[in-house]
Amino acid sequence: MMLAAYRALTALGGSAIALYLLSRRARGKEDAARFGERFGRAGRPRPAGPLTWIHAASVGEALSVLPAIARIGRERPHLAILVTTGTVTSAALMAERLPASAFHQYVPVDRPDAVARFLDHWRPDLAIWVESELWPNLVLAARARGIPLALIQGRMSERAFARWRRFPVAARTLLGTFAPIIAQSPAMAERFAALGARSVAVADLKEAAPPLPADEDALAAVRAAVGGRPVWLAASTHPGEEARIAAVLGPIRRAHPELLSIVVPRHPARGPAAAAVFASAGYRVVMRSQAGAAIGDAEVYVADTIGELGLFYRLAPLAFIGGSLVPHGGQNPFEAARLRAVPLWGPSMTNFAPMVAALATANAGVAVADAAALAAAVVHLLGDAHARNALAQRAEAVATAGAGALERVLAALAPLLDRVNAAAPPVGPDRARA
């Protein structure tokens, strides 16, 4: 009943959905040059031969699956890989980081007509979905066409579990479409199984991801501009967090007068808004998108660029993990830890609870209750190199201990991938359909 009602609403609400996407495009949240892809109109020909489709909602999900994409491409070189995401930022990152065996398209909006156009054109032989963005029309239309579906990095929070339990038939119908489901933690695997999923396993690709990359020349330029100043980083901040940090920045600067605070908004388009918060609090602010590495005497450096978080984790010895001082659920603390930036996080880290638990158990990071506690931790650790280095060493060890996760995921997917791989003979380097 619920799924039928959803399908009817999305079919009848086509005009409203189109207006919504147009408003997003006007605000720069949709790609104007590739806008048709959101309605299922392909931006390129389908490659010849077998094709695997991997769907990842946005930046975090797409980054987590890049090592798997690279391995699949190397081990099955004539298998084309279509990667879909839904955000402009993730598309830009995919353009930079996808291997030659893969290419990107925007996922179609979950309207029946857009879904049909998308599947008619791409005709995937296998679909692999990442995390928790389960669009009902897209999932069920793929199933109706006999496309095998797998779910990796499966995430099911307690709140989402409670919601799905109110609609058991819909949950069983959607989740029963995926086999296997590879959940991020045992607790999440139990929730998937309770809702009717079959063939559930556990492995977290985010534990096996390589360190975020950085351009060496850009890193050297920023490092030279910083000189010997003490530095700390607020990474992937969300609305509301900049104001909380600005309110407690005074005590940190009194203890460390030469301090440079680097702020990286989760969404680069929020750079001007983030900069305005600190400027209105009386701090000298420089935005990277406008000044590059010319930091000068700035007190706050807002890095509103795409794909450079790895650069700033290499630069700063301390990293506050954004999305954790507001009720968002946090961001990935292992990204900081792999690059020996001590992770500090607020009370809202439900999206990465297993990672936080591993770090906390090893005394490899700092949990703070609020912005004032964050400021106190930053003051202490900037002034105590021994404690800071010990935390960084333990954090790196915890964050690099999960290398086997990628092997477990690929082993679970191997029967599906091998079946698709054998569906057609190898093709030459030019896969484009004439």
C-alpha cells in the first residue's frame, strides 16, 4: 500500500518535482549543463558489453567506494562501470578520481518516467547501491527488469529502523530486493535482518579507505604561507557550527595568539556564509576560493574548495569533525586519523558510531560535549605536543586497522561480478556504442 501510494504520488507530482529541481538549479545545487540527466536523459552513449551500475548518494558514499571501483576495473577490465550520484560536489570529485574503467552520471529523480528512461538507456547487468539512499521507484523498476541488486556500506540508524518498522511490508519488499546486503556494523546488520533482508554480512569500506589525496604543490604553498603559526582545523562543518566555534575562538586565541583557524565547510557553496559568521565576530577572514594560498595575517582561513580536505588534514595536527556539534550525525573521523590529525568530535556522531567507539576505546581521539569543551581541548593539545602526538599515533593505528574490509566486500560481490563479467567477450579500449 505504502509503495503503491508513493509511486502514484511521484507520477502525479511530476510538475512539482520539476519545479523543485529548477529551483535547486537556480541556486547552483544542480548541474545546469547536465540537467537532463536528473530526468533520466543520458549524457553519453552506453558502452558496449556488460555494465555494472554503482549508485552512491553523495561525496562520502562515493569516496568510500572508490577503492572497490578501482579493484573491480583492474580485475575485470572489459566490464564498464557506471557511477551515479545526486550532487554537484560529488560529480566534480568523481570527474577527478574515477579510474578509466568508470564514468559518472547523475542519478535520475525518482519519478517513474525518469527511472524508465534511465534504465532503458543504460540497461545495467548488475546494480550495487551504497549506504542507505533507497529510492523505491528506481529499486523496484530495476528488480522488475531482472537486474540483480546488492547493497554495500548498508546503514540503518535506530531512527530509520523505527520508521521502517511502521511499514513492514514496504521494508521487506525493498530490502528483499538486495542480495547480498553488507552492513557497516553488526548492529546495523541485525536491523536489516529484522526488516526482512536476506544474505546480510558485515564490512565497512570506510575502514579500508586510503588516505585522502592532496596536491603536493598546493600543500607546499599553504604550508609556506602558514609558516610557524599554530594551526587547527574545523573540517566538514555544517550550518550552525561556525557560529558555535566563533563564540569560543577567543579563549583559544588568548592561549595561542598566533593561531590560524582553518574552516572547511562540508558544502563549498557555504563558504561565503561561513566566512561572514567569523567576520561578524570580529576576526580577519580569508577565503581560499578568492585568495588561494595568500593567507597573510588572517585569523580564520575558510577553505571553500572541492576535494582538498586531505591537504588540510596533512597541515593541521588537530581536526574537529563537523556535523557533530549539531544534530546531523557527524562525518568520517578516520579521514583525519589516517593523516595523523587528532580527531575531536561532538555529541552527534551516530552516522559513524562504530568508528567513534573504536577510537574512544583506544584513547585515540577526544569527545567534547559542546563548543566550550572543544575550545578547552584545542588549547590543551596545541600546548602539549607529547599528548597530541600520542593521540595521533593511536588514531592512525585504529584508522588503518580495517584493511580487510575491502577484501570481504569484494569477495561477497564476486559471484555477481563474475556472472556479469562472463556475459560478453572482452571488448577493445573503445567501448562506446556506435
